Amino acid sequence: MSMDAPIRPKIRIESVNKSYVIDGQQQAVLNGIDLTVNEGEFVSIIGPSGCGKSTLLNIIAGLDQPDSGSVELSGVTGDAISGDGFGGGRLGQTGYMQQKDLLLPWRSVLDNTILGLELRGMPKRQARERALEFTEEFGLKGFEHQYPYALSGGMRQRAAFLRTMLLDQDVVLLDEPFGALDALTRVQMQEWLLQLWESVNKTIVLITHDVDEALLLSDRVYLLTARPGKTALALEVGLPRPRHYDMVTSSEFAALKSSLMGPLRSQVLATRSGGQSG
Ligand SMILES: Nc1ncnc2c1ncn2[C@@H]1O[C@H](COP(=O)(O)OP(=O)(O)OP(=O)(O)O)[C@@H](O)[C@H]1O
Ligand SMILES: [Mg+2]
């Protein structure tokens, strides 16, 4: 991005509250969340299990609505009160890889990866050709015509990741995309994502439990508190770009890591001692 490119918020979340009925009681899940992602930024969200991370991504994608507060995506605001149409107008505006891979069992791996393209009206043949250009890079080569049940968890995850990236949206939401991968494949996919992000102007929000992953990839890391989630810390990651995996051993990286690990640990402990079952 050039020096004088204006900084525009691509996603702006203000005072968002959300509650669900959990164990028969209405319980707050998100409590006054504020979060901003500027155009072209890479932002990660980290926080204890059950603190509302996936809920927040569902809200950004328009699959769910906040009880109060406002959500702005690409300059369009949908708030809880105005009832501005299904999904606050946000549905279909993002590439969203959900935490569950949601592969269709009756479709081959290849046909699962092209689902988004097909829904958008691309002829199947053209969509398949496009997907086949990437199957090697995504470690799916040779498995294109298998069905999801025959795949390992890591492979299913890579198929879902490819499906999301083929949509080529300028906002991409990734909910623990690499959680089921072995360490080596994980690093390989992180580097692939870094390269992709550095070469095109995409805005990415990534949920992860992996502190190294969050720091290595992001411009900023948001740490959420234990449920109900609110922003506990927004850590700017000033590491130089382009980034490489070797940076995880630098002293700068170690300093960032320790400033994140302390607060994260307290939040995780708060979850355990809070007597929550979710
Ligand atoms: N549609 C829903 N209806 C009722 N409760 C829900 C719903 N979605 C989420 N919850 C509850 O809200 C809380 C937050 O869930 P969420 O999936 O957002 O957490 P998370 O931070 O993504 O956790 P994890 O790290 O384990 O994926 C949980 O207690 C969950 O059970
Ligand atoms: Mg989740």
C-alpha cells in the first residue's frame, strides 16, 4: 500500500452485544465488542474457547445479527434496530471458512471446492479447471475424485480452505483454518496465505488458538476475554514485512509473544474457574 493511500475501515464493529439461551438461560456471549479492520489489513482474533469468536465471525458474515451495536462492512452499516434486510446486507460479501468444514458428503473433493463458484453461476467445467490449478498447492492432488469420508481431517480442512479462497472475495474470514493440520503442513499453509495476502489487496480476519500463527501473520491481534467476550487487548504487530517463518525465533517476536501470552493465560484460567460448561 502506498504511503498516501487513505486508511479506510473495511470492517467496523462497535459496541456489539449478543446473547443466546445456553443451558436454558439467556447468557451474554459478546459484551460490547469493538473491533476495526482496515482495508488490506490482516487481523487475528484469539481468546479462550467459548468466548464468542465464531459468533463474532457469523455476525460479520451476516449469518447472525447482533442484539445491539453496529456492524459496518465495506462502508455499509447494518444495525440491530433498523432491520435493514436479511443478514444486514452482508451475506455473500465475504469469503467465509467456518470452523466446521461443511463439506457435502455426496460431492467429490473437487466438486466441493467449486461449490461457491458454481453458486455464483460459473459453469462446472470452467470452475473445475480453475480448482485443479490449485489442488497441488493445497495438498489435494490425487484426491480430487475422492469423497470427503475418505479424507483425513487435515485434508478436509484444506479442501474447505481452497473452496473459500477460490471465491476470491476481498474480505476473507477464516475460523481456525489450520487447526487440524500437522505442524509442517500448517507452516506451509501459513506461508502460502502470507504470500497470497502480500501479493493481493485482501482484508483477512483469522481466528486462531495459535499465538505464533497470530503474530506471524497479523498486523494486529485482538485478544478476547472469557465469555462474555469483549476486547481485552489489541496488540499491534510491528514486525517487518514480508514475513518469514524464521522470524518466530527473533527477540522482537519473543517480546510480542510474552506480551500476548500473559493476558491470554489469565483469560483461559478465568474460563476454567468460571464454572462454565460451554
Ligand atoms: N446459535 C447458538 N445458539 C445458542 N448458543 C450458541 C449459539 N452459537 C454459539 N452459542 C454459544 O455461545 C458461546 C460462544 O460460542 P462460539 O462458538 O462463538 O465460541 P468460540 O469462541 O468460537 O469457541 P471455540 O474456540 O471453542 O470455537 C458458546 O457457549 C456456545 O455454546
Ligand atoms: Mg469457534
